[in-house]
Amino acid sequence: MEATRRSFNKDFLLALSADFKRHGPEAIEKVRKTQPAAYLKICALMVPREMKLEQSGSAIKAMTDEELEAALEVLRELMAKRAAEGVNVIDGTAEPVALAAPEAQSPGATPDPMQKHKSNRLMREADTAVGPRERKPNRR
């Protein structure tokens, strides 16, 4: 039973691979154009959910003093070449800037202290932006 399943899986994967080689790019393009949501879902499913990175032996630690000096010299030459090409590097510090105070809310946007239920702030703001509109209370 297990050997049959392995054979089926292998045959299926080979057939799928051959079909993809023949029609894959056209099929992908068709899905991208006609069903963008499905296309994006497939793309998202191709990205691994998590990736575990581990640092193995450091190459810098294994370098001799001469190799380190040579690497530093190459880096200095690259930096000098970039500076000569006119790559703009900005040296400086950020300065905090005070922002202007936000505009006060409209009087209709503040809740009435005697109100039984909290009203919808978004709708109050929309009313002040567009103009007041008569609203019917919800029946509960």
C-alpha cells in the first residue's frame, strides 16, 4: 500500500511538473489578471511563515591580521570611490520640531453629559462636516 502511494505521488508530481513547465507562465499570468486576490493568496502561501537563522562560525574571527588589514583597505577604497563619484552623504542631527495644536472639535462632537447612550463620534463628526441630518433613534 505504501509503495503504491509513493509511486502515485511521484507520478503525480512528475506530471504536475511537466504541465507547469508547458503552461505555468501563461496560467500564472491569467490568474494574476482575472483573479488578483487568488494570485496574491498564492504568493503569500509561497512565503515561509517563519525562518530560523543561526549564526555559524564567524568569518571575521577566522581571518588573520593581514587579511583584516587587506579587507579594511578595500573598504576604504570603496568609500573613497563613492565620495569621488559624488554620492551625497548627509551628516547632521535631527532637531525636534513642535507641531501646531490640532483644531478644536466641533461643539456637536462632544458628548452631552445627560445623554443616556454614547453616540457615534464618527457620525457626529460627519454631521458637522456635511451639515446636520435628522437621525431616528434605534429601537431595541
